[in-house]
Amino acid sequence: MLPFNLTILGSSSATPTSERNPTSQLLNHAEKLFLIDCGEGTQVSLRRMHIHFQRIKYIFISHLHGDHFFGLIGLISSMHLLGRTKPLYIFGPEPLKEILDIQLKASQTSLLYPLEFRPTQAEKPEMIFEDQLISVSSFPLLHRIPTTGFLFKEKPGELKIKKDVIDLLKVPVHLIPKLKAGADFMAIDGTLHPNSLFTQPPPRPRSYAFCSDTAYYENIIPEIAGADLLYHETTFMNNRVANAIEKFHSTTGQAATIAQKANVKKLLIGHYSARYDDLQPLLGEAKAIFPETELAEEGMVFEI
């Protein structure tokens, strides 16, 4: 099975604390690294965790509140100073390109590598990236400014070959790709052997849903339904629901309710208000509604 895991680089909300940086996560799929949001301190977290950030090829920015992108220009600059030559692809709100252009111009920086910008929109779901193994879709969230969530979804794999049966029935090597595509096999004596004799189903495709800053918003449920892992912001505990409504954020109970209604396998909560030093009460409130909940904390790695 291909590697598919998530590393938490930052889990705080608007301001960092001595223990937590603003939002940033690193998703590894088949050794391809996707950076999701890039709050202040992201590159420091990458270094602390001994992650070679020049391997990052794709960056996804959910929205233009500083705690989700203020670390981006620093990371871009460090990649340049360390001699990067491979392209870097950035997906984010259209105004982000102008912001980056101004920052680079003001510092008189001419990057050694191509910076490829792909604008996103927060009006409707859309596919924004795909390769042979994975696709990435964006979808609208409910926040004070245009904000998108992201769904990373594996593509179905090929059928797996049963080598012992292939050898026993002496199937020619050149026919194996056809078996992987679902074809049956006609033996020399005219016997037609069904494909199921030679193959077994591939692993079930896995998915990760990232819900950045958002108020309680049931419209996202069809987009994240059945996800193996859901990250949903949890800025406040349940007794501060009025604060959550005012600031277009979510409480522990609201995040857990979304996870429950979307029938996801596991929930990660994060984007904690700096008022909380002890995160266990937040975890307890969420688990009371959705038991398969864990805290997103710096340095933690979650297998998907």
C-alpha cells in the first residue's frame, strides 16, 4: 500500500503560542509532498522535524487570513536561497499572486526557480489538481472571507496479480497488463479462465479532507462524506458558541457533529484558540459526540 500520512506543523489559531504555531500541515502521498496552509513558523517546524522542504512541489492555501499564509514568502525565499531549480506550484485565492509578486519585487528577489500560481475560487466545488495517483478538489467553507477546504482522494488502483496462478497456468507476460485491466484469459486449449482467478481487488482508495476556518456549515457534508480522515477547525469549546458564531469559527461540538453526519472514519481537531493551554477538555467534548476524534498537535503523524 502506498504511503499516505499527515504531519501536523502548526495547530494554533490567529496567534502563535510558545507551544503551537499557526495552521500548517504536510501530506505525504506516495512520497509526493503537499503543503496545506503555511502559517508563520512553518519552515521552522519543517526543519525541526527534519523534513527536506525542497521536496515540496505543491502548496495549497485555504484563505488569506495571515495565520494561514504569513509563512509562505519566507518558505519561498528559503527555497530560492538554497538553490531550488524545480518548479513550485501554489494553489490559492487569486489575490495571493499579487501579494507574492509585491513581496518579491520589494525585496528585489528574482527566483531561481519557476513559481507557478493556480488561482482557486470559493463559490463552488472544483477539481484543482490530479495526477495518476491522486486528485485534489476544493470546496467552499463559511468564513468571514472567501475560504476553501480541500479533499485529497486516491484514485482506484489496478487489480493485483496472483503470481502463483499466473505461473501455474503459464500466462504470457505480455497479457498481464490486460489482466490488470480486467480481461479474462483464454488458455491454449480453449478454456476461458475468469479474471477473478488471476487477480484480487486493489486496496480501497483513501481520502483526506481539510476543513480550514469555517463556521458550522452542513453544505460541506456531501464533499467530505466518508473521508478516512477529516480535519475540522475547533477554535472554541462549547461554552463559547457565541464567539464562534461572531467570528465564523466552530466549536468542539460543531466539528464533531459534522464528522458524525458525514460518516467519516476519524476526526482531527485543531486551530485552537490561544486561550487554551490544556487541550484535553476540547478533546473530551468532541469525543462525547464523535468518539474517533484526536488532537492535531505539532509533530504528530497520522496514517490514512
